Amino acid sequence: MSYSKDKYFSEIRGKLKEAFGYSNDFMVPRLEKVVLNCTSSDAAKDSKVAQMIADELTVIAGQKSVIVKAKKSVAGFKLRAGVNLGAKVTLRGDRMYEFMDRLAYIALPRVRDFRGLSSKCFDGNGNFAMGVKEQIIFPEVNYDRIDKIRGFDIVICTTARDDKTALSLLKAFNLPFTS
């Protein structure tokens, strides 16, 4: 069992239940899924780029990623329907908790000039989205095998109904928020 999962069931759930006055363990917010998404304009021109992005996300997530294709043609972007744009991967269960461990304790401390995560990045429904500028902050990525530094999006979906509860949940997982 990962450290974050063990910590959630042994400590975090009890603290949140007491702090927000929940009467039942099932009412306490929890992590639902973590989605990693990376798209690139280079991938539309060269299909090998989309495969490289997919391979990098697979290494970072520890789970096979899916190549994302364009749904519509957009002439302004020189994009046709069905062209590869990038890759995404959705983590649930044990892999999600392991990724949260690596994000909080390994990857975020390796970011240059990191001042903390903004608490303004919640969507109003308890979900948190952030961007990472470099994929090399994860130690699994081999620096010699990458062709270009790319960033990607990380979306953490919770069962919390509001941002205040979700913020306290993510702070309990030791994500470094400012304020």
C-alpha cells in the first residue's frame, strides 16, 4: 500500500470528518482520479511526436497512455479531424496514490523557483488543475532519450463539493499550497 493511501485511511479521513462535521465515513471527500494530459502542435505535423509523448506519459504514470486525436478540423490551426495531437492517461486506485506520493515528495521539490501551488486553480466543484513546464522533474524520465522539453497538465479530481474542502484534502496529502 502506498504512503498516501495509508495516510488517507489512517489520518486524513478522521481529521476531515472531525473538521467538517461529517456523520459518515462515506461523506468524507476523497481522491477520485488524476488525469495527465499533454498535447503539442508538433504532434499534428509528425506522428512520431505523439508516440514519444505517449511513451513519456506512460513512464511518468506507470500506466499505458492513450493517444488523443483531433475531433474537428480547424483551418486556422491547420488541423484536420483524426490527426494525433498528444496523449493522456487517467490514474485511479493504487497508481493514483503512488503518483500523488511522487508528485508531492519528489517532482514538485525539483521544480526551479517553485513557490507553491496556487489555491486559485480550483474549478468551483472541488477539482484542482495545474500545469508542469518540464517533464524532466520526474526522475523516471530519461533525460538523454527526450527530444524536447514539454509540459503537461495534471488534473486532480476529488469527491469534494466545494473548493474549501478540496483544498484541505489536498493540503493533507502534503501538496504545497501558497497562502
